Amino acid sequence: MNERTNMNEALILVGTLLVGASLGAFFFGGLWWTVRMGPSSEWSGLVFSGSFIFRTCIVVAGFYLVSRGDWIRLVASMVGFLLARSIVTKLIRIPVDKRTRSLKQANNDHC
């Protein structure tokens, strides 16, 4: 293999990593949205189930299309997906004092 082929393969892997990160942002961002909006819905079970099925179908189709049957591309896209999970988790984290206050309030409501 020549140097140009190696460069093209590296760019393809970076692209698949970015696509995986986009899929992860979509999946985990959608999960965050569902958890925030679902409980207030009249049909919360349908909202949660439908959201899960929709997000999963989009992500699996995205992995299938971006990998093109190459396991290395699939791994690169999954790494991007997991990186996006870490990033989304850090961006939407509830501050500890607020979370503790919410738990205390929930416990007082049940007593």
C-alpha cells in the first residue's frame, strides 16, 4: 500500500468516528429529552417506548451504513458513539447540591 491509500483510510476512520459521535449525540440527547418530557405526558409509556425504538433504529441503521461491512469502521463509529455518551453525560449533569435537595424533597413528600 502506498502513502496515499493510508491517508485515505485514516480520513475515512476519522469520518466514521465523527459519524459515530453524531449518532451518540442523537441517541443520548434524545434520551435526555425523553426523560425530561416523558413523565409529564399523558402517554408516558408510549413516549418512552417509541423514543427508544426510534433512537435505536436510527443508530443501528447509521452504524450499518457507515461501516459498509468493515469491522474497523464499525469499531471507529462505536468509539465515537461512546465518546459522545461521555460528553453528553457531562453536559447535562445535575449539580450535586440540587440533586441532593431533590432527593430530600422527594423523601419528605412520601413520609
